[in-house]
Amino acid sequence: MKKIFCFGAGFVAVLLFFSGSHTTVQAQQPAALVIEGGTLIDGNGGTPVVNSAVVIQGNRIAALGRKGQLTYPPNA
């Protein structure tokens, strides 16, 4: 009975350790990338945006617009 309890307590301790470290990794914001100065073509026939800016965070486009009209994240 003692071996089962020790194994169970150790297993729970390992789960708690890894779940705590996983939470820390998720809380960090991915670095942002800003691409600016190009001409943005929307692909649906809209008017091209000259001198545009694209803000990318992680693997997603966070914002699109004209350079100078967007606010950039502090980690860009």
C-alpha cells in the first residue's frame, strides 16, 4: 500500500511541476514583426494600399493599414 501511495504522490508532483511551467510559457507574448513601406494588395479587387504596414504576432496578422496610422506593439 505504501508503494502505491508514493507512486501516486510522485506522479501528482510531476504533473503539478509541468503544468506550472506550461502556464509560464503561455503567458509570454510572442515577438511582434512589423513590415512597413510596401504596397498591400488585398486580392479581392480593392484599391492597393501604398506605404502600408503589417503587424504580425506569432503566426497571425494582428493589424493592417497605412504606415503611421497603426500603433505597434512594444515588443516589435
